Amino acid sequence: MTASNVINGKPGMTEATRQRVLRAVEQTGYVANPAARRLAGRRTNLIGVIAPRYGVPYVNEVLHGAVAAAEDAGMNLAVFTTAGSAALERERAALLRTLADGVLLILPSGDEHEVFQDAVPVVTAGSLSPFSVRGDNVHGGRLVARHLLELGHRRVAYIRGPHSGGVYQQESEARERGFLEELRGSGVDVPAAYLAPGDFSEAGGERAARALLALPEPPTAIFASNDSAALGVLRAAEALGLRVPGDLSVVGYDDVGAAARTRPPLTTVRQPLPEMGAAAVRMLLDLVRGTRPTPPPPFPTTLAPRDSTGPPFPSR
């Protein structure tokens, strides 16, 4: 008990006793077992993060804000990736159930919430759940439609995200809904052939763009459901000898770091992803401390117009 009180910084120990315990800790190489401390009802000062994978621009941007907020609060943050596998999500969740004070799920794809069963607080990024942060995707889709309509486009296409269920599909469908509602409200109909399947990847965006541009009457503008897919559209246009924006206008979504560095720089919708990550951690810390926070409304989305969009070329 004396050793535990010293290690955990509790008052009531003499300086001599404290020094004897600290010397013993140093000599034995003792390291506190986080799982044991959690089982004993103490905090570990650890926030666990479960994300699909490193390298996904959305994930990287959210993590940037989450790490900063965790550091400001004196918390440690450990990231576990799942390669998009629901089974791995559940495995990681089972581990963090005993190790972490709270868990941030970024773009969850499975039912890992069931694993926690109120064992630890959970907050999600990019998902509809009791405690979550997300951007206003419907408004973002509307912004793209207005921008293209103002430029004079009437033949506009949309490259969807994955249709495998879960948060990816939610995000894509919300963007599509706002996009189509705004176009139809202005009297522009989008044929089914202009709604192309995609998977949020650059390769998927290129495949979808090639199919759209091979149509008898191809679109003059393509809105991709995220920036990675939009990069694929730019690659397809270059391979087909099309000028952007002279022959084809391209719009992405998220405004990740690479969007401003493409050739030409990509017009896109900005989600404040670092701010969303920081807000998720702050909400999680409130839950850890026993305070029930009010989830924030959808974060505002704004258009970042750059050089990949322009008026439709007369011959197209």
C-alpha cells in the first residue's frame, strides 16, 4: 500500500519513505500495468484510437487534431489500425476495453460499439452515433452543385463512395443527396449513367472517370465523393488528353493537404477535419470525467475553389 501511494502521488508519505520507494522502483525496473490499474478502478491516461489505416487523408487530418487535443490534456494516445476489417475492429475494441480510459473510433465500419457495452466512453468521427463529430455533408454537396451551376455546367456527374454499408456509405450518400437536390431545384436532371460507383480511392476514381468520359455524351464536370477519388479523375483526364478545367472540371471533397498541391490545384469542399478530431477528444475527456457533453452540431463545410473548375468548353 505504501508503494502504491507513492507511485500514484498520494499525500501523507514522508520524504524519506518516498525516496526509499522511488529507489526500489528504479532498481527493479517496475512499470505500472495499465490493464491492472484500470481493473482496479484507476485511470490509465490513455485514449485509444481505432482507425481503418494510416495514410488515408481523412484519418490523418482527424488524427492531427486529436493528438494535439490529447497532448494539451496530458493524455497519451495510441492508434490501432484495422485495414477496414470489421473483425479486426472488434478485436482492437476488445483490447482497448481494458486498457483505455476512452476510445475514439474514426470511420468505423462494424458493430464494435457492442464490444464496449459501456465499459469505457466512446466517441466516433464521421459517423452518426450518440456521441460523434461529423461535417455537414448535405450542405457540402449543395455547395458543389451551386458552384458548377454558376460556372454554366449542366452535364454533371457524381462518383460515389463505397456501398458496403457503414459510415463510408453514409458520408457518400449525404453528399450525393445535397448535390442532386440542389441541381434538381435548378431544373438540372442527372441521368443514372452519371452516378458512377466508386470506393473513395484514387484507383476507383480513375476507373469511374474513364467510364463516365467514355459515354456518348460525357459530363463536362465530375464531382468525386472525396479528394482521393478526385485525384483519380485528374489522372484519368491527363491520360485521355483532356485539359482541366478546359475540357473537364473536377471537384473533390475534404480538402486534405494534397488537394492544394495537385496540378491544377483541386477545387474541393473543406471539412475542418483537425478541428473535428480535437472536438472528439474533448468530448471523450468529458465523458471520462463523468460529464455528459452535448454533441456538437455538424461542422460547417465550405467550398475551396481552385483551378480545377471553370466554365464548360463550348465544344463539349
